[in-house]
Amino acid sequence: MTYKQIIDSLKKGNAAPVYFLHGEEDHYIDEVSKYIENNILTEDEKSFNMTIMYGKDSDFKHVLDAARRYPVMASKQVVIIKEAQDLKTIDNLEPYLENPLESTVLVFAHKHKTLDKRKKFGKTLDKAEKAGKAVVFESKKLYENEIPDWIMDYLKDKNVRIDPDAAQLLAEYLGNDLSKIANELGKLLISLPKGNSISRELIQLNIGASKDYDVFELQAALADRNAVKSYKIAQYYMANPKSGPLPMVTGILYGFFSKAYVCAFLANKYDETYAKALGQKLYGPSKPGSMSKRYLDYRNATKNYSYIQLEKILMLLKEYDLRSKGVGLPFVGDEFNEATENGELLREMVIKILGV
């Protein structure tokens, strides 16, 4: 079952005796667990029929004792095991999975990793699922190039539109952590006037990117080896240091140049091969048939820098990331002026990158 199918089934009152939620993406595990916790029981029923425990503080006996209880003045009871990956004696629950109590909704929130279905516990769980006694859901991490579409679908469910370029910017800015993205979108929705769409400008205003220049424009300028624009952006950040904190800038640039470095070693130089290796869409969402701006930045970087130069850039970024945090940087007087020093460091770093 997909995430949406699970939620739809729960909304119809079809709660299974066991839910095993596992995988590397925490967002959907949290969302399903939260829905069950908030909606299966009424507030009055929760007092006697809701049990929440944590894997590292529990063992299989605690889980069995809770799961085998009968509900009090309710048709169901809910038992949720958070951080179930830390439940070391989980294998001892196999007999319960073979014959779970119909009046109990037992939820395992098994985060950060996928259950090994080759082991006996996994096989028992698989049999329980086929018998209709359990719902097993694997929450998979999305690839970077899937994030913009996920953002657009997520907002569509909330009747909110987002510009494709804005979705791309948000994905680049926040990475592929869905919980983090959903949290930032929640903040944006609070400030969004009714009926408006989320634009690039709104993201820049609320999430920290400069309204004049953001780190991705610096990234593009460096990829193009455009010295004039790169220096101009560096000067802007020197005058407005809070618009582009250096640890954030070095982190994003390191991710970008790391991928460009990998592509420099590809034997096949076709665009399709590059895009696949980068996990990027070859064509952009805004103009059908035109190449993605983000992809073109990567291609420009591999065209304008050799693999040796890209290697030097990665070393520079690591050096300046440490220096931005005060490592190896002298104090100014008796006190480290982080804002001023980071502005100077950014300018110095840009000059060195362009000069490799």
C-alpha cells in the first residue's frame, strides 16, 4: 500500500491489527504514526487505550503485555512503538504477528533503515501482510530530481500552487529531507495570502536566500567561470553578510562541485549520461524542451574546470568551511567578528576558486 492508500483506508475506519512502517525516509513513517495516534481513538478513549513506548526503553515483553490487553470502554486500543529499530528483542514478537489481536492496532515506527525481509521476522511479517493481518510500508528516500515534483504534489493536496522554478529552488535549498521541506512549507503557508501561489521571491524572503542574489546564482556564476558576476555577488554578501552565511554557502557549493567532480570521470560525455549520474532532470519544468538550468550549471562546471581543478575547489571549500567556523582564523582584537570575517572569507574564496 502507498502512503495515501494507508491514510484513505484509515479514514474509512479500516484499521489493520499491525502496521510495520520502515525505511530511510522518516516523513511518511511519522505521518502515518501521527494519523493513527490522533484519529483512531476519541480523546476520552485515549486515557485507557493509548500506549506509546520507545524501542530503546522497551523489550518484547512490554510490547506483548500492551498488545494483548483488551480495550476499556472502546472498540480498539492503540499501541505505538516509536524508534522501533532500537527494539533489540523484536524477533520474539513473531508469534504475535501470526495471530494478532483484532482489537489492537499495533504500530512499529522503524526508522532510518529498511527491514531485512530475508530474516525470519521479515518473512513472518510478510505472511501476516498476505493474510490481511498487517500493513507493511517501506518509506523510501526520494532522489534529488524527484523533490520538485513532490513539493508540487504536496502543495496541490493543500490547494496551493507553487511556481516550478520556486519548487526547484526550494529543493536545491533544503535538499531531500521531506520532513524539513514540509516544515518549511508549513511556515510559508502561514504567511501566504489566500489565493496566492508560492513564488521564488516568497521563498527567498522567508527561507533566507537573498532577495537580490542567492547561493545558486553564485553557483551558476562560478560554474560559468564568470568572474565579473561572481565578484559582484561576493561584494553583495560582504555588504550583507547575513544574506549568505558562509557555512551554508560552502555546504551547497561543496555538494554541487562534488557531483561535477564525479561527472568529470565519466567516459560517456552525453547529456543523458551526465543527467543520470547527477540525479538531475535533463529538461526544465518551465519551458518544455529546454534544458534544466540546474543541469546546465553542472555541465558548465565540467566544461570550464578540469578534474584536477575541481579537486582543488573541493579542498578550498573544506578549508573555508572550517575557517568560517573559526578554525585557523585569527581573532580581531579580543573578539571574533563572525559576520565581517565571513564576508571577507567569501570574497577570498571566490577569487581562489576562479583562479585554480
